[in-house]
Amino acid sequence: MKISIFIKTFFILLLSFSFLFIASTYYFNNRFSQKYVEENIRIVKEAIINSAEEIKNNTTLNQTLLDNASSETQFILYQNNQVVEMIGPQTLREDQIILFLIELYDSKALITEGNLSYTIALSEDIYSVSYIYKFGQSDYLLVLTKIQSLRNIDKVMEDITITQALFIFFTITIISLLISLNIANPIKRINRYAKSISQLDFSKELVLKRKDEFSDLISSLNEMAFNLKNTYAKLNDANKRLLKDIEFEKQQEKKKKALIMTINHEIRTPLSVIKGMIEGMIDGIGRYKHKDNYLKEVLVQINSIEDMIKDLTYSLKLEDKAKKDDLCQLSALNQNLLGVIEYARQKKVRVSVDIEDSQVNINEELLSIMIINLMKNAINYTENSLVVLQTKNYHDKVEIIVKNKGFIKESDLDKIFEPYYRLDFSEEGLGVGLFIVKQICEIYNCDYKIYNDNSYVIAKVVLKKPLLT
């Protein structure tokens, strides 16, 4: 059975204090009467010893310290076998002195301290103490005194002690209770705090106004909780990053498998065409007799395959090229877009470019790939032979907008950034251009979208500017 520390401490203190009180009371009560007798004997002994020299020099007993002795004390100065002086009650007659001396020296209870000897006898609650101080061969000072027993006083003391015991027991109980609470309450709070830490609840802080060892213990616990909280947070973040990395690896693996399937599917068609054309030219069959004319068509198919492979390769390598601290100038696009502008000219599409220079958080190569893919998509689907590229500069961001005449169905807008999705399968490409745009934006945590706006299709990417220091 579990017993709380408060109950244990309370009863240990209560029993300890009670035992000490009872033991001390018993001891002092038993010593009281004995101490009273001893104190009386000590006073008389000191008076005899201090007066001995004066008496030896013929000073009368009344002129010494013995004159202040109890009225129950008889003093007899005995010299040369006769009584010289006697004061006090006649407890011992002169004719009894010799016999008294013989009995006194023969007594087994005789206590001798130098020249002073004495005996103590108890009779009917009265202590009779007989002293003899020897000055010489037949010179003595006899002192006979009686001390009343304190039996009646003992009874009174017992009554007082009972009342005192009740009061002291009550006081001991209160003190034990206070001490127990003083010890048990901090331990209970520390225990609750430790349990909350064991359950990974770091929302609480232990505060106790103490100036003893508990203060050091509480400080150590709070420091331990702080370290555990930080360690747990770091471990939790590491686990989240690990799960994210695992999920990323899974997605990359899926992408690789999908790309392999796409390569297998998409490249098979132009390869079959090229193979048929070459076999026709080798055999000189039909229109393929004119090899010089159709070699150009073969080159077009090979270039198409090359573009496919290039797009697929970029899709796999985007994460390797990107870094968190990447920076570039938007003005770099003016040179990097020359190729796509030439592509638009071949498609008989005019391109309007309005770029306001600014520094943005992105790799220059990936920025160019992203904008080129957006523009190629706009060039391929514009309905009025015009594509507009412009930027809008803000305090902490830059909006890049690619605009072309046209309309995209809502059902297609939801899927347009998915890999290998194409609005029109008669157009060139694998359908990975906008997927690459999506990948780049997600790497740099940028907003991106394509939407319809008054008969125009708007592609918008929001790039972040570096923080000012």
C-alpha cells in the first residue's frame, strides 16, 4: 500500500517529538526529588568546608557561614572529648556523641571526602544527613540535618506535567503538520511537474519561492526541461525533415519511373517514323527515292527527340541545380530569351518584352528555363500571334506575367501543371514544360498560377526579393 510522504513525515515527526518529550519528562521528574536532596547536601558541605578554618581558629559557630543553615540542623563542636559548642535543635545528646561517632565510622554507607564524611538515611519521607568534619585526633565538627521528602510536591508536579503534556502534544502536532507540509508540498509539485515532462508536456514551468535545497533542485529541473524541450523540438524537426526527404525520394522515384515510361512511349513514335523513312530511302521506294529532300524530315524528327530528352533531363536535375541562397538579376532574361524569341518568329508570333531589372531569389539558369517554358506554351496556343512578357516590381517581390490571347477550360486549368498533360496533342512537346515550371516554383516556394482573364490566358509567377540587411 502506497503511503504519501506527507503522512510518513507527519507521523515520524510526531512520534519523534512525543518520545523526546515523554523521555525528558520522565527523566527530570525522577531527578527532581533526588536533585533537591543533593542540592541541600552540597550547600551544607560547602558551608562546613568554608567554615572549617575559622572554627579551627576558635571562631564560634554563630560567627561562621553555618549560622545561615537550616533551622532543622544541629551543630556540635567536639574537642578533647568534650562538647565545646552546640547550636540548633537537640537531635543528639552529649552522652550519645561517642557512640554516634563509632556507629558513623563503622557505617558502610559512610561517604568520605577528605576530612569530611557523611551518611544519608531515609525514614518516613525524611532524609537524615549526618556530617563529621575531623580537625584532629579527637577534634570534630558534627552536623546533623533533616530534609523533608518532596512526595507531595511530586504529585503536584505530575498534575502540572499532564496539563503541560497536553499543551505540548498539541503544539508538537501543529509543528509536525507545518514541517510535513513544508517538505511534502514542494515534493508533490515537483512530482507533478516531472510527470508532465515525462509525457512531453513542456508548457508548464515550476515556480516555488524557496531559499533552500529545493530552490537548486527546481532550477535544475527547469533547466533539464528546457534542454529536453529543445532536444525534442530538434528531434521532431529532424523526423519531419526525414519524412519529407523520404517522401521526396519516393516522389523522385515515381517521377523517374514515369519519365522512363514516357521516354519509352514518346520516343518510340518518332523513332518508328525515322526508321520507316530511312528504310524507304535505302530501298528507293515511292517518294523516298529523293533522299536529299527527306533527309531534312529525318533531321526534324531527330531534333524533336533531342528536345524531348533535354526537357526530361532538366526535370530530373532541377533539385541539384537549386540552392537556398541563389540570386540573379531579371535583366539576364533579355539575353537568355533570344532563342525563344527566334522560336516565336518562326511560328510567326510577335513577342513583347518589358522587364524591369531587379534582384530575385532564384538561380539564373532555372529562371530562364521557367520563363522560356511559359513563353513557349503561350506561343504555341496564342490566338492573335502576340505574346506579352512583363514584370511588376514591388517592395519584397516581383511578379512575372506571360500573357496570350486564348481561353482554357476550367477542367484543363486544374490539370495543366500535371506532368505530360497537353491541351492539344497536335502541338509539339511532351507536356512537361509547365510541370518543370511547377517544380522550379516549389523548390523556391514561389506562388504560380495560370488563369483566364477577359479572353486572355495569364501565366503569373511571384518571385521573392532578397531581404535587405
